[in-house]
Amino acid sequence: RRAAAAAIVDAEAATVKSEKRGGKPVKRRDDDDRSRRGRRMDDDGPVRDGGRNKRAGTLSRDRLAERKRRAAPKGMPKTQGFERPTEMVARDIEVPEAISVGDLAQRLSVKAGDAIKKLMGKGVMATINQGLDQDTAILLVEEFGHRAKTVASDAIEQEYFESLKIEGEGKPRAPVVTVMGHVDHGKTSLLDYIRKTRVASGEAGGITQHIGAYYVDTGHGAVSFLDTPGHAAFTAMRARGAKLTDIVILVVAADDGVMPQTEEAVAHARAANVPLVVAVNKMDKEGADPQRVKTELAGRDVVPDEWGGDTQFVHVSAMTGEGIDALLEALLLQAELLELTAVEDAPGQGSVVESRLDRGRGPVATVLVRNGTLRKGDFIVAGEHYGRVRAMVNDAGENVDQALPSYPVEILGLSGTPDAGDEFSVVENERGAKELVEFRRSRSQEARIKQQQAARLDSLFDNMGEGEKPTINLVLKTDVRGSLEALIAAVGELSNDEVKVKVVSSGVGGINESDANLAVASGAVVLGFNVRADASAKKIIEREG
């Protein structure tokens, strides 16, 4: 309107100037447009009007629609709109073991309010987010005239496991060998000599902190080695190493004999039903007594083959290389007896050996392929995380495009750090991976909520009639998942009758701002193992003391 008024003023000014000069009035284009816009249709004919008329536009559209209807051929429908069906179409509705009112209403294609009304008519008072059991959900489905089809709550999981079945001709694969034994008995040094590298020199205190996975072409044949920690705190990691492996090398120092972690390694190997090969290490020392090692292990039902048992004993030295060839031959002989095979031409499957959060690369997981082939660009699901394999790095630090069975690699591209020991597999697309991961996360969240509620009830009854016990809150952050599990287990054993130690938060990666804020809010102590605090976290910690 303002623009139109300005145009009128300009036109009148131009006309006045033209008349003063004695010329003809100037006619602008805006005058024609304005005159056309100002014209309206009335019952008596066109009438000039200065503004728009909505009624005139409506009459024009009605007359145009009437002309189209008259011009339509006979026998054709007069209208072309969607007509709602008069009869209800019954459908099959999938009903899991537990479902919320809102989700069930969405499957029924009805409003949640209508579903709640039906439930109230049946005497069930429920809200839109309240869960229904399977029987109540079936009654509601039948009340709306549909057919209920019961499905298991873990139908997605079952369908996923069905897709993991691999058919094909198996080919021989390299054995996966786990090195186990007591701390400081020379496990990593023995593996160093086999790999011709120096791993032990870079470890904290000479103690292995996580599972190292290596693929070695020994000259006698390819072998994948898993080096597990020998410290008492890493019990869970030794158990995982025994489950991931085909053969266990039990390293025992000839000058030290059988120790507590040696007995524990034997128990893990037996629980996993994995054959043992005993390497009696440090034979180059003066106080070496291999006969004592054999006697002590025989008392624990690990009988040498030369005594009529089924366990091979090999005398080795990680410093001089004595007996290394004999140890490798014993491993490959045991692998031939096991007849290890795998199908290469299939989607990759395997286990997560270790995971960590790298500052520059994000979540990094060390995986061991057990069947099929893992390729760069595949979508994989590992525990409660999924992602596309953006890069694969072998134990030598080289980028590779694929990993065959019994081949350990580090992969990048996951949405988070999966737990060590989680199974992974390749899926067809990202959508299926996301659905499966969301289901697993919701299931684990429900389990955590139930556990927290049970813990609250237990603590409520335990503290009745007792004085309040002081509690030390901790926030734990580590570099790898295995170290985190070991620290949580060790901290849990510190609680006694006088004080209680509670881990309020834990995770893998550096100490960030949210960790510092949580520690301030809960009055907790922040503990980091092989990690650093970022700049924002340091400021909060220094400010709050």
C-alpha cells in the first residue's frame, strides 16, 4: 500500500510538471497496473474500484470451476478428491512383550486419547507413556477391530543373530594364541623376541596395562598373539583373553615357580576349554629349576606329556632366544590338531579386544576377526555402538583395506568405545545397525534403572538404625576400557566398616569439563590413569580446589 501510494504521488507530480511545461500528461506503466488491479467484477458489469475485492475473486473462481464441470465428459465423476472408506480395514498389529500406550496407538493409527479412553472403559488407568503388558495390549488391539500378532521383545536381536549364520567352505586359518601368566614372568619379553620388537620398554612400570594384539609370520606359519596383563587387578582381562583364543601359552618363570596368577590362568583356560602349552621361561638364570615348575603344575592337574599327560612343556629364554623355535613348533602342532578353519568370502565377524578414546582420531577399537572378511567402508555393530569403518590399521601401524580371519586390526569410525569382549559383525546398512543399537541401549538402560532402584531399597534397609557412614566419591577416567574395569574392581574392595568408596562416574578418555563439574557437584575426587585434563577442566579444578 505504501508503495502504491508513493507511485500515485510520483505520477501526479509528473503530470503537474508536464502541464506546467505545456506538454502532454505523462502516463506511467504503474497507472495501467493500478487500473487493472482496481477493476472488479460485479453483477451489473465491471466497475472501477480503487481496492481489491475478495468477493469478486471468489465469484471468478466459482464460475471457472462451474465451466470445468460442464465441460467434463459424461460418466466421469464430478469430484476428484479423496473419499474416506466407509468400512474399517482390519490389519495385523505386532505386539511385543512390553509396549507403551503411545507406541501402540501409533501402530493402530489412532489417537493416543482414543486408546486411553478404550483402556479406561476396560478399567485400566494409563497415561500415554505408561507401559502395557502383552495381554492388555492384545485386548486393546482387538477392541479396535484389528488382529494381534505377538512377537518377542528381542525380535530385532533374534533376527540379527539369524543373519550371522555363515555358510560356505572353510579354509585353514592362523591360530589365535593368548600369552598368560603371573606378573613379571616375562610374557611381553617373550613376545618381543618373537616379534623382534620392544613393547615392554614402553609400559608403565613394566606391567602390561591392556591386551595387545599382534599378527606374526613366524617362518613356521602365521600366528596371532594376544598379550594379557599378569597383574592381580586384571582378572577380567585374562578371562576375556582365554575366551577369545584357540591356544593359551602359560608362561612360568623357572626361578619363581607357580604363583597366584599362574593358577588363575590355568582356571581361565580350563573354563574356556582351551588347550595349554607351558613355556618355562628365564632358563638363562642361575636359579632356574624347571623340574620344580613341572612338579607344582602337576599338582594342579597340568601334567606334562613326558609324564603321561596332554600338556606340552617347552624350556625357553626370552633374553637369549633359547627354545623359541621349539615353542612355535609346539603351537603349530597343537593348531593342526584343532583343525582351525574359517570362511573368508562372507561378512566379517569377530570380537572387540580393546577400545579407547583417542584425542585426535576419536573412538578406536582393536578387533579380532574370527570369520569372514572385514573391509574398509563396512557398517558394523559392536555391542551398543555402531558405525562405518573409516580406516583400519594393523599392529605395525600400516593402513589396510581388509582384514582376513585371525587378523587383529584397529578400526576407526564407531559411535563410541564398545566394551572389551563385545561381539562385532558387519550389517547391510546403517538403518539396521541403528535400530539394533537403539534396542540394546534401551534394554541396558532399563536394567540399570532396575538395579539402581534395587540398590536404593537395599541401602534403605541397611542404613536403618545405623549411624551415617562417611562416603568418598570418585570420578574415574582411564585410557582404555580394560584399565577402567580393573580400577573399578580394585576401588570397590576399598570399602570397609568405617568408610564407603563410591564411583559416581567413570569412562574412557581425557578428563573434560563435565567430569570436573560433576566432581564439584558431588564432592568427588577425580582420578585419571594415563590420561590428562583439558584446559577447561584444569581451570575448574584450580578454581574449586
